[in-house]
Amino acid sequence: MKSLVWEAPRSMILRETPMPAVAPDEVLIRVAYGGICGSELSGYLGHNALRVPPLVMGHEFSGEITEMGAEAEGANPALKRGAWVTVNPLYCTADSVWQRRGLDHLCPSRRLVGAHRPGAYAEYVAVPAKTVSRLPAGMSLRTGSLTEPTACGLRIGELAGDVAGQVCLIIGAGPIGLLALQSLRLKGAQQVFIADLDGERLAMGAALGGIPLAPRQTDVVQAVKAATGDGAALAVDAVGSAVTRRQCVAAVQPTGTVILSGLHEEVSEMPAADIIRREIVVKGSFAYSPANFAQALGVLARGEMGLDPWIVEAPLGDGGAWFDRLIDAPGNVSKVLLKP
């Protein structure tokens, strides 16, 4: 089969690779769409210790089941050959208190398809049957491939708590920022400011109901305070730089909440004294729980969240070029879906 293999920083090549072996508790999926994630962009640059070349990445995907291991139906009775499915690529390999609490993504034994094992930038991928969800009736494979990033946006909304009637800020209008914006609006946020250096991405945020702030022309913190008096109730950093993290802290009101989801910089200074003196609550938001993943299928089926009309579909062989484009000048592209 054909696979897009990451071989070194900024090097992805379409190769002929062996078909995956299917374990008894696994299924084989013919990939329809594989989305490009921001975490894979950092991996492509060699900045992510989780991903080691040579590797077939790809953890946001949909497809059709073509083969089932002998134990797959017992592990997941909803599955059958020919079913259209998506996959929760984060799964536990051992029982833990975190799994029992429904927080599989925080389990020390967690594994990620496309990092710890070959992913979906290929014609076929084998995955544990327990990770697979059938698409709701009438949902396209294209929409189904958005389930994983949508779950990330919903996790941010869940951690935000009650934002009904409140003013919020999101810094970063990439896919997760755009999905977080929609998640907060679903929860009844009165206003959601969104900031990004890229004017075309900022326009996407505005089209989805956000109030755009261009940091090169506007002081983001002062603009939020001018609109609210004492700051936003919630600020989400969907970038992950020292600057954006500090801006989020500065932009919230006393007792406000800051959610950090961007992972651009592993380590950065934080204004600890300001956090203490104004009793700011700082939370991390990593991936999603299984419940968030299931919820994502529902909101996509109802058309309540999405990334159209800015989705680009591209042949798998063009993947390397699209990785470069998304790193250097993403423009008005909300998501790139690679098609084997």
C-alpha cells in the first residue's frame, strides 16, 4: 500500500509499505480522509519527542472497515465490515484510576495512533476495535474525519465551566481555536473575542461569530478590558507561546479562568504574582475524554460545529507540501484532509 512517511525534519515522502497486520482485537480500515493536526506540524519540524522518524503520522481520520480480527466483534459489537467509522486515537493499554474516571487521555499507559503506532496517512490503518466508532446515519466520511479535533474544542468548552452570558477571549484562530470558539458559543457565551496574527484566519473566526482582534494593530488585552471594564471571564490560549500565555492572564478579570491548550513552547515564564494576587484559575486542556469524543460525533451530526467552508482536500502524495504551507503561511485554510 502507499503511505506518507515522515523521515526527517521537513521530509515526508510517499512510499510503498507493507499492509498492516491485524491483531485479533483489531480492525483494518481503508482510510478515506486523514486530517493534519498542529501537533503533527511540530513533529514534522522535529520539535516533538513523541514522534520519532521514520513514522506514518495521522490521528484524525475516517474510513471503512475492510477486515475484522477474530475478537474484534466481541470487543466492539457495533462494528462490521463495510461500516463507515472514525477512531478515537488515544487509548489506554492498562487499567488505571484515570481510565475508570473516564479520563483515558490522562492515563499513563495511553498510546496514540500515528505516534506510538502507524497512523492514517496511508491507504489502510489497523487499530484496536475498542477505539472505533460508527458514524451516525447520514454523516459523510468527510465530516466524520473532523471528530477528533472537534472533541478537542469541546474539551476546552467543558473545562471552561459556565460561560453563559460571559465575555471570553481566544488567542489563536487555528483549527482548535476556531472549534473552541464554536464550543463556547454553544454554551451561551455572550461575546467571544478571537485574536490571530494571520488576517485570513482572523476572518474565519469572525465568520464563525467571534469578535476579531488583530494584535499588530490592536492591544488585545486593552481591547478586552475596554469592552468589559475588568476583563474577560475566560481566556483560552490556543497558541502556546510565552507572549500569548501572559496575554491571557492579563486579559481576565479577578477570579477569571485561563485555559492553556497550545503547546508551541514546552516551557515559558508565567506571571505568577499576578495570578496569585487576582486569584486567577489556570487550567490545562489536553486532547479530550471519551465522553467528549462521543459528544463531538453528536454536534457534527447536528451541524452545530464545523470548519467549512475553509477545508481543503488534497491527495496523500501532496502531504509534505501541505505541511510546509501550514507551517509557513496557512492563510484561509481551516483544515487539510489528505485522501489516499
